[in-house]
Amino acid sequence: MNTPPTIREFGPVSTSSVAAVSIRSQKRWRSDTEPASQGFVQQFGERPPQSMESVAAGRWKTFMPRRVIGSGFPSGSCVEKGRPESGRQAKFARREKGKTVLTGLRTGRGPIPHHPRRRLQRMSAYEAGVPRAALCVITGYGKEVGEPLAASTDVDMLSFTGSTATGNRLAQTPRPFPQRLSLELGGKGATIVFADADLDDAVDGALAGFCINQGQVCTAGTRLLLESSIADTFLDRLGTKVAALSVGDPRSGADLGPLISPEHADHVRSFIDQARHAGARIIPEADPTDGLPSAYVAPAVITGLDHTRAVFQQEIFGPVLAVTTFDTADEAIALANGTTYGLANGVWTADIKRALTVSRRLKSGIVWVNSVLSSPFPLPFGGSRASGFGREKGAEGVSEFTQLKMITVELADRERSFPELG
């Protein structure tokens, strides 16, 4: 008799498949995305059942269970959509799927048009014992499939990871009744580096912040705010490291692979061209993508522009870093908060008091201190403002997929709590 595999035993898909959908180099995929995405499902599935119910002491025996969304049904239903440009969808998909494993929510998933193979492969989870009614994949483009699903009375909760524009449309979609909505949208993260920071670590952090996954990460640090006294030294070190990065076929071990599509690569290059025409300095000056297909974009560090320019204000979703300077902490905070986004920012300093003071004043759901792109499982992940609302991971992430219910039981030896009429 064959024993069904566990979720963890499925392992990664072939690296030829990974390269075909332009995710990242093999070494990054093997060491980061695939193990982490498996871990999300495993850890959500192993959460103790007590986390779903609590009892409050008092005059009554009061139960406050969290049930899955869908009043009157043994389980609710949820539709999840992913962003077309994203290359970290395996991690996001399993993070969301993990919460439905815990809550028992029936889930419909929408694979992203440029990149459907991995999500379709997730249907093999049935072989690990996932009930067939619990998970389905619905293929199609947003206009034909996503919008009708978002407005359907059969959907109790909608979880969307994608652009702010699409998130706004989903939030404004007319519905016959209020529907739970969780939006993980775009970002324009700022990396703030003070003069007392460990510059070696901060340079490596800034590099990873905008180059990991070719910059196709919602929490990417695509703005760099440097204290004026260290700006030249920092940029020299960063420019040397950027110039040393290899761009090419990820199956050959290149540091950066192609973007999700040639069309998106053109979109990213348009911001670099706009900056160049506005008089910006582009680091490095040489373009290592000559001779490569059009989906490849070389990392670009842009200096010499005002922070009101598009490269500072708009999510580009590519390996583009806009740099400016500051002289005081107040100025750095104002610059970091000077966009409509509010997902993730980073602070590099040796002064923990300053780090915490600045962190509290940053308008973002996530702040990294002397680190970058860290997202531990127990901690809530999410943003505010144009970056959406709701949380993923941790107890708060589970709560997004549940509905609180209060049940009070009158104890026999207690005086009645309600008035007697007549």
C-alpha cells in the first residue's frame, strides 16, 4: 500500500520550470523560496487548535470561538488572486494556503497569467490528503474571471496580492453584502542609512533589498536615503557591488535572471530612461544586458534627482534604486513617509534608541532594523495606505480568515442576567 506524501515531501519543482517562469537563480530558489513556502503550510497546519478558541472568565461561561467565514455553513469560501508580475508567488501562495489548512476554508485560487505553471502544480496537494472540495484553481484573466468572482455571493472572503490599482478596483466592486477583504498591495520601501551604521552590512542590505528576485518584490527597498556625510563612500561601495552582479540565464547561476515578461521589462526600462533624460546619474554606466533577450534588465542605481520624481514615488517592480540624502532624522522620516505607500521600510544605525524612535514614526506596517526582507512566520505581514490592509502570517493572519462569534451560557447557580417582563 502506497503512503500519501506529506506537504513537505513534495519538494521543489524542476529548476527548468523555475527558469522558464523567470523566478530567480537556482541557488536562490533552492535556499530561500521553496523551503520557506513549504514551511508556511507546515507551520500553519501544526498550529494548536486552542489558538482558534478562547474562554473569558466572569459571571457567565463565555466562549468566543473563531469560526471560518461563511455564516450558516460548515466552512466558508475564499478566492485568492496573485499579482501578474510577481516572482515570489510560490511563497505567497503557500502562505495563504496554509491559513486555509488551519481554518478549513474552501479556497479557489487564480493563477497569474504570465506564470500559471506553479500554481497549477499545487493541485497535486490532493495527493497529500487535502480534500478535493477544499481547493480549486480557476484559470482566466481578471476581467473575465476575477471580477465576477469578486462580486459573487458564493465568495465570503477575498484575498488579493497585487497592484494598488487592482486592489482599489476590488475594494470598489459592488457587492450584494459586505465581504471580508484582505489586500496585500504594492510598496515603495525606503532604506534609511545613518552615518553610525555598519556600512559593510548596510551596503549588502541595500543591494539585496532592490536586487533580490530582480526587484520584483512588494517589500523591495527601492529608495535609498543616505546621511549626507557617508553618501559618497556608500555609493562607491554599492556601485562596485552592483557592477559585479551577473545578469543572465538563472540555470547557469547568474545573480539576476529575466523579469516576468518582456512587456514588464519595457515598463521598468521606461523609468530608467526617464531618469536619464532628466539628468540623473545611472550607476553603473555599462549595460550588461547587451545581447540578452528583452526580458532582461540590468540593476540601476539612480542619483541626482528630486524625491518628487516618478522613480521615488511609483512602484517600479524591478531592479531600480533611487537615492537621495538627508541631514537629520526628521528629514529622513519625512522622506521615507513621502509616498502614498506604507508596506516596509528599513533603518540602519548603531543607536538602538534612534532605531526604535524612527521605526515608530515610519508609516509602514513593517520596519526592519539593520536587516532587510526578513519576515518570520509568527509575525504579522502587511501594510497600510496604498499598500493595502489586513495581515498575513501569525495569529493576525489566521484571524483574517475567521469570523468571531460570542456564545454565552447562563450558569444555573447565578441570578438571571435579563429583566423579567409581565
